[in-house]
Amino acid sequence: MRDLDQQNFKFDHEKNFRNEDFYVSKSNKHIFNLLNNWPKWEKNFINISGENFSGKTHLVNIFLQKFKGIKLESKLLNDNDLKKIKIHENIILENLKENVNEKLIYTLFNIIDQDNKYLIVTSIEPIINIKFELNDLKSRTKSFLLQNIEKPDDELIFALLLKNFSDRQISIEKKLINYIIKRIDRSYSKIFDFIYKIDEMSLKKKKSIDFKIIKDVLGE
């Protein structure tokens, strides 16, 4: 982690999925370590669940950079994708939820299982809680190793604020970040909504972030 004793934080604007850009904390360390331990997994089917903006896609992109594979979007899955996976050992299925082509999803799972490949499915809620209509698919979800990204702790909130203010080329004092951490909701979506509003208000007022802007966004 960067030096927290400096008075202001300002870094180059850079967005990517490199390993060093992912902040490992108590909230996600168990999943980060599991993915890096491939292929020594307890099960070939892994489900990573967590709320929006919790880092699921970031984690699987790090995994793909290191171990290679193919990433598919559950809503866009089609018959051609079932052919594409034949040449890949690792398959990522992103954003699984209700109202998808359940028969196609089930077929995908079966092919991966039969070929002894590895599957990572990301979802907001644990896959066993998704209300599928197809009984065979419901049964198949029980074969997954469930991994949930927990709510962010203070250390992770600090890192998220720091990284995203940096991405927006925003300079901010340490005491302001500490003030935010003590008052912001422990929710990834709320944190990123806060960052967006801070950025928007800072541009609108054409001034640096100060306590007044922060209090206005927090509704204090």
C-alpha cells in the first residue's frame, strides 16, 4: 500500500486490470489466494459472488492474464460459445442471474464437467440462491465451491477511494479520506456512487475537494 503519511494524494490517471491494481484485503483475500492457487482447487466449479463494484470482474481478469482462458457473458451466451470453449481449459461466465437461457447454461456446465475443465461463475448473489426454473440447473449449482466477497473494511475503503480519486486526477488530503471512511456506508455501490458525485461536484464548483463538498455529498 502507498505511504499513508503523505499530506496529499495524487497519482497518474491509469485504468487497467494489472495485478498490482487490485487491492487485497480481508474482504477478498480468500478468493484472491484461491484463484492464484489454480489448478489446486477443491472443486472445478467456482462461484464468486458479491455486490456490484466489489471486484469480481477485476479478479477474473487477473486470473485470465495469469492462467489464460475465455470469458463469456451469461446474458449473451449462444450456441457458438459452446464450440469456442472446446480449446480452452478455463472458462469464465460473468454476471449470472435469473432470466437467462437456462438450457444453454446447463449445457455449458455439462460440457465443462465432462471435459474436466475449470469454470468460474460470477454473480451478485450466491449461485445456489438464484431462482432458476430448470430443476437440472438448480441441482448443478450445488456442485460449486461458493466464494463471497465480503463488505469492505476500512483498509479497503481507503484503497478504493485513493485509487479512484487517482484515476480521476483528484488531489485529496489524508484527513479528508479518514473523515469519509468514518461516515460512508459499507457498500461498494455506495462508495462508487460517492466517488462519482464527489468528482461531479468538484468539476461543477471548479475547486479542490474540501470538507464542505464531502459533507454535501454525504448529506450531512
